[in-house]
Amino acid sequence: MSIINRFFNLNHALFWESPKQQPQEIDPAIVQFTERLVTRDFKYNKDKSWWERTWTTNHGKESALECYQLVDGDKWKAIMLSDDGDIFYEHFLEDLT
């Protein structure tokens, strides 16, 4: 094989072939918690990157948005928002059970 062919084969290998990515391990506790959210009628909001559902009170006159967000890939944060979008409750979950 000529030097030119070797050069082009080397460049092809370095620049045109995509590196093989290893699948990331997902924490089973995160999967289990997410499955529980689905069974409790939470829907995933892609724009906000969180799971949410709406609570209504006073025969539908008032509502609040209950949200759970995965932060830093391993911590869940619970957030409650009022009708006008103000956060009135927020904390990190210690126990996912």
C-alpha cells in the first residue's frame, strides 16, 4: 500500500468514523421513581425538563402545578407553582420511596 493510500486511510479512520459510544448506566432508583410518576398521572414537559401534573382545589377555582425535576443526574427536586407561576414550595427529596 502506498504512503498516499495509508494517509487517506488514516484520515478516514480519524475524521469520518464516529466513535463508538458506551451506553450509559441508568440508576434503577431513578427508573423506578419515574415509573411511579407515570402511574400517578404525571406527564413529562420537555421544555421545562420536568414531570408535572395539575392539582385543583375549591371546585376547580384554584390550581397548582406539582413538578419533579431530576437535577445533576441523581437528585430529585419537588416544586409547587401557583396559578400565576410563582414557586411556593421547593425542596430536594431525600428518600425516593
